[in-house]
Amino acid sequence: MMNEDIELKDPVLPLGRPTLGSAGETGDWRTYRPKFIEENCIKCYKCWLSCPEGTIRVDAHGEYPYIDYIYCKGCGICVHVCPGRKKQKALEMIPE
Amino acid sequence: MNVKIPEMMDRPEVLLRGNFACAGCGLSIAYKTSISALNRPIVVIPACCSSVIQSLHPNVAYNVPTLNIAFAAHASAASGIARAKKMRGEDTTTVVWSGDGGTYDIGLSTWSGAAERNENIIHFCYDNNFYSNTGAQRSGATPRGAVTTTTPRGKREKRKSIARIMAAHDIPYIATASIGYLRDLYTKVKKASMIEGYRFILIDAPCPTGWNSDPAITPELGELSVKTGYFPLFEIEEGKLTFSKRGIRYKDPINRLSIEKYLEKQGRFKSMTSEQTKLLTDDLQYEWDMLSKLE
Amino acid sequence: MCSCLSRKEEAESLGNDSRVEVKEMVQSLEKPQTKLMTGAEAVATAAKLSRPQVIAAYPITPQTKIVETLSGMVARGEMDTEYINVESEHSAMGAVIGASLAGTRTFTATSSHGLLYMGELVWWAGMTRIPVVMPVVNRSLNPWNIWPDHQDAMAFRDAGWIQFYAKNNQEVLDLTICAFKIAEHHKIWMPVMVCLDGFILSHTSAQVEIPSQAIVDAFLPPFEPLAMLDPDNPFAHGSLTDSEGIWEQRMSLIDGFNNARVLIPQILKEYTDKIGRLGDYLIEVTGNIEEAECAIMALGTLGEEAEQTVEFLSEKNIKTVVFRLRVFRPFPRKELISLIKRVPRLLVIDRAVSFGNAGQLAIEIQAELFAHKVDVLFYQKIMGLGGMDVTYADIAVEVENILKEE
């Protein structure tokens, strides 16, 4: 009585997988970029802590931070929170 | 007990870069800090900005198991997860990650039920004072005087005290935190994770897009909300409230910065009249007075 | 079985009466039994035998006896189940969605306004493929009325749920057990509603044969998740999806229902072979189809009532046959058409209305008749709304009117 030859398809479940750059290369959004000035960095990592995007990268504690420009949206938080050395910030915003 | 940054650096990356969040997003900062502090979290997200910033299916920015669910179903779905994982004998931390719309307004009954049952859930409310993902409409968390797209002349009613409503449920742990004080937030999340039952953490999370503020000052606004007395920092354990070390000095109005310092940096308060500012200041003092009674 | 021991120990400390009760219970696990029970108790018994790991429910008349019975079973340690006393039906479905995705077999039950209040998440479960089993005790909608009709479940015929309509308490029990196997089949993987008429079944006692726990265990293996919320293998379930993604998921749901059309009879057959009851048909035929002047089609207890009509009318020398749809979603088109082709007249009785058009069953059958160019005289009747009593004699009058009209 039943169609034995019908192909029974597997269900497509609504599952998304963790992906870097899920919204594309969001560095394209930027009009200004943060520039890192190593000599002013005291490695307090406040920029790392407050970066909403996770684009301030630190490979290991004790090393200098660097910026992933592929995804950095250029919000400027890192520059704003940077205490710098002797009031000279280790980050500044420059036009793209 | 204050956490050091190196410890936080050792934690897994929970929010992957290159997502849909606006530049300078306050909730992203709150999410990264909070969720990374937890042991094997499973996160339930109702309709809110967090359902948007994760980007488009099948790619997702969250690096932890996440259940997206309807607006008013966060705590119920989390109840189901917590019970199921208990039944399966798996060691996980069940989390509700909701905005103020889902916590103060439409989802109030679902969390109230879960809190009354004392389900083993940590409920985070990142509070940006309005419905952000639909484009800045008023919520129960919007303060008096703030302009939103549905209160073009400023909200006429005071902001709801969600912490006191939550406190009336006598749950084991309640805390408030701000993205201006991330180590304080992280420490509170760690503390909450050591406790069983329904735990609630309210996080002040500025939204530059909706507040019409400079994205670069998002953390500064988090600090100013504490320093002006707009957002008191405290914990409530076993019915007893303790103001946090970071914010206790602002209990005394003399120590607070002028509220204008907070308001003037945000477009949403640009059209505040002096009368509205006075009413808002009175609201804030009233909240401090009511909270102090729980000390 | 282990839950029994604790109950046994508890009983031993209580004295002789309880000991007898325990003995009965242990027997019930070992061999089939026949008991007088209400439809609500049949649902609860079926649920217990199916070993759901998480139940979340909110009481509503006439479903209350189901949740009361189950919470009693859990409290007495007869079931190894987390029971969540949620604060609303919306939360009941929210909790079972969460629990199902966390890797457990789940169960809830509701009725009428409860189903409507749950509505947003009924769709959520349907569209995102949550294999929960939910009996719906059919009850009329507002203004307040607690009596049976199918308006509640019919409001969710499009929500991506398999829908069964049971005719008696025995079928309630059998279909509820089968519902778990159907929902959890990896080629189906979708929620199942087992509909039973309020009061007529839920509160009326009838003899029900209960299969042994061992035989149910052999039929229904433990829950095996297709995807589970797991920190070691993270995914986001139901995240923001574009048009292509939604299209793909909807097409897959259509495929899922096509799979269900094939697999449901196979699963019903397996149950029938193991238990010796139920049958693998999607449409029950009562009466002599070859001689019938008119076929009567209905759902649930109206279908069973119509079976009495066949007998009643045969005494007046009027030949009728009943096609009772046991499953409404997926709609058993092919089986229906092959039956309808063999009769000259068809009367479709609906216990619900799609206001502005007609009864849902009638509308859908008319569409099939047109598509397959079936030459049959078609009649429709709406009966029993708000619990209006419908007897075999009432149905007979409708048939007689049809025959007289011509």
C-alpha cells in the first residue's frame, strides 16, 4: 500500500555553527583605525578587556597587544580606555 | 576578592569577532566578560539585540551552545535545559541572557515562575534601558525623560526597579554590575557560579546606537552611571543587600558627580527640561532609599 | 524498575495495604493488564510507560487529571522524571523545548485556551523540529465553556505538528505510546499531538488494556537526540535566518511529513505486532464499503459515534460506511481518495469551523476530490460545537436527509 521506493530525506535542523567573521570582514565598517604605539604601552590590557569585538589580541600574558584589522570596527574604545605611559596613550585613532 | 586580568585572559573566547554588533556595543562587552567566566555554559537567548549580533544562520558568532527562543520563554526554556542536564548527569551552567525588554516587560512571568521554583539558572539582564533590536522604543527600564522612538518628548514614567522585584522572590543571589567596572562584573559572575539556584545579575550596558552617544565612550558611560548615582552597584544575598566596594561611596549624594555629566553625553537626554532632570534625580534618590532599607 | 524498589521499601514501612498495592504495581510492569480508566488516566499511563525524562505542564480543565496523575506518579517515585510545575502553558512548551534540546525525552499536555496561550511556542516547536509528545484534550474556545469540540487543535493544524485524533481510551493509550516513537524517528523528528475529546474520553471510564513495561521498552528505546546542546560541540539553535535558510527548513519540514506518511503505518504495525492491538491503518473503515449508499467521515469520538449509526441504519436497510481519520496531519490523501472512489456519497462531519469558509476536514477533502477528479456526491455538516451532544441517531438523520433530498 505504501510507496516503498520513496527516498526518506534527513531533516534539516536549524543549527548554526560558531564561525569567525560570521558577519563578514567587519573591518570594512571602519572610517578610523586604532594605531598602536608600542613605546607607550604598559601592558595593562584595559584595551583587551573593553574591546567589544575581541579584535585586540594578546597571544600570551606579558606580550604586547595587537589589533586584528580584518574585523576591528573602529569604535575607538581601546583608545579611550588606554591610560598610556606618562599620559602618552599607546593607541590613537587615525583616518583610514 | 578582585580578579586579575591574566586570569580573565585564560578563559575561552565566547564571542567570535566579525559579528553583527554595532561598533562600540555595550552588550558585547558584557557578554564576553560574563559568559567567559562560567563553566560549560549553555545560553538561552530570547528576542533581543543578542539574537541579532550573533549574525546570520548558518554562521554564528557565539562559541557556546545557544538556544534562541521566543521573547517570553527564556527562563522556561532554561528551566527545561537545567532539569534535563541534571537528569542526564551533565555538568553545565544554564544561563538566561536577556535584554531589559525580556526581563522587565514581556518575559516577567516566565522568570518569576522559574525564580519561584528556584531553578538552577543564572539570569543575566543586560540593561540598555529600551528595546534596542527593534530600533529604540521605550521599555519598563527606560528612565524618566529619555527620548525613545515611542516617547518622542521623553518618557513620563519612572524606571522600574527590577532588582527589588527580583529581591521579592528571595532568590539566593542578586547583583548589579556595570561594563564600566568589568573586573567587578567578572568577580560577581564567578561568585554567582558558586551558588545553586536562581541567580540574577543586572548589567548596565550602554548602547551608542540607541543612546546617540560616541561609541568610544561606551565604558566611560558605564562608569559615569555609577559615579552619578544613576546605577547603584550592590549584591543581595539571603535577603541582605550590600553596596559594592566600587559604588558604595555614591550612596551619599555629596560624593556623586552631577547627573548632567552623564546626561549631556547622550543624545537621548538632549531635550531634557530642568524639571525632567529634577524628577529623574528624585527617582534615583528614591531608589537608593528603597535599596538602603534592604541593607 | 529501580524506582519500584524505593516505592517497595516505602510501602513496607507503611504496612500491609500498601504492600498489596506495590505487588499489583510490580505485576503491572511484568504483564499486560486490563483496567477501567478514564482517557486522562490512559494518557498518564501511556506517558509513564514511555519513560519521559522531563515533563512540564500547566493544569487546565479537562486536562487536569493527566497532570495530577503524572505528578503523583513522579512524587511516589514510580517515574524517573523531572516534573516542572511551570506557571503557564507558554512556559510548559518553553521548558520542554529546552529539555528536548538538552537531550531528554519530553512530554506535556494541554487543552483549549491553554493551547492558544502556548501557541507561539507550539509553532516554535513545529518549525524548529522539537520531538515532544503532547496530548490535547479537545475543548471549545471562548466564551468560557469546558465542553468538547475540535476548534482548539484545528487552530494548530498548520503548525508543523503531527496530529492524531483518538476514538476511545484504548486508542488514546496506544497512540500516545506510538507518538513518542513517531516523534523521535530520525527521519521524522517533529512534535506530535494526540487529540482526545474532552470529558467524552478524558473523564469517562472504559476498559483499557495496558501493555507491560517490558514490552513497551522493547518497542520504544531510550531517547536518542539528533542534535543536543553540548558545550563540547557548540551550535546555536534557531538563530537569525535569511529567506534561503527558512526556505530550506520549510522544504525539509514538508519532506518530514512525507516521510511520516510512509513511516507512521510502519510504526503502528510494529506496535500492533508487539502488542496485538491497534492496527496500522491511518483511516479506520467500519461497515461494508461495497454496499454503502453513503460514507460518513469524522474525527475522534464522532467517528466512533458514526460507527453506531452504521448499525442503526442497517436495521432500516440503509447501507452506510464510516471512514474515521485517525491521523489528520499528515493528511492521508492517498488512502482517503482510494476509499472515497468506492462510494457514491460522502458526508463529512466537522466538530470545528474555519469561520468564513467551512469545516476544516470538509475543506481539505473537497480539495482532494477536485485534484483527483473523484465523482462523488459531497455533503458536509458541522456538529457538536461547544460540546453539543451528537448521537448516532443525530448522524443517522443527516444521512437520511441526504438520501431523501435526491
